[in-house]
Amino acid sequence: MAKKFGELIYTKEAGGPVATKAESHTPKLEAPDKVKKGEPFEVKVKVGPHPNEPQHSIRRIELWFYEEGRVFNPIRIASIELEPVYSEPEITIKVKLEKSGTIYALAYCNLHGVWEERKDITVE
């Protein structure tokens, strides 16, 4: 009956009935493929096009990092709560990494749940 939380997160690879919602709900994650150790770089996350009304909107965006070789993962980098009508589901943040890994963007829609996008980043 109970599912692991990870089983409740949708991705663009999901098939079935959720596939029709993937384009408007999966975060678009922009970040470089390679970065220099300890140097800041920009990460952009955008969701949509998506309705932005109290009845249906993106309410939260989170950014997480899975660091290679780290015992306890993932690391939460950022989290933002969004109010419908007044804010748009788009963030830009500067990030510094010491090791390679995978960045995960999560977006929460009040009607259609949590959606994930991910990107591997190599630290040189």
C-alpha cells in the first residue's frame, strides 16, 4: 500500500497517463556540463508553460545535488515557495561545486504532484 517517496515523483520518461503532463510540469534545467572546482556558475530552472492561478499552479521549486563519493546524499542547494498569480516558476541561482555529481530540480504542482529533471555535472 505505502510507496517510497521516490516512486511518487514524476519524470519526463514516465509513461501512461502522466505522459501528457510532462511537457508543462517537468522542470527545464539549464547548467553547464563541466565546471571548474570551487568556481560559481549559474543554474536556471523554469517550469512551463503552466497555468498560474490559485486553482492550478507551480507552488515550489527545489534544487538538490548528489555528490559523487559522499556518504550521505543528496544535498539541498535551494528551495523556493511560489505564490500563484504574483510569481512565475523560474529561478536562477549561483552554485559552487567541489566534486562531480548530479543536480536535480524538483517542481511541485498543486494538482499534478512533484516532477523531476536531472543533469550530470563534471567538476574539473
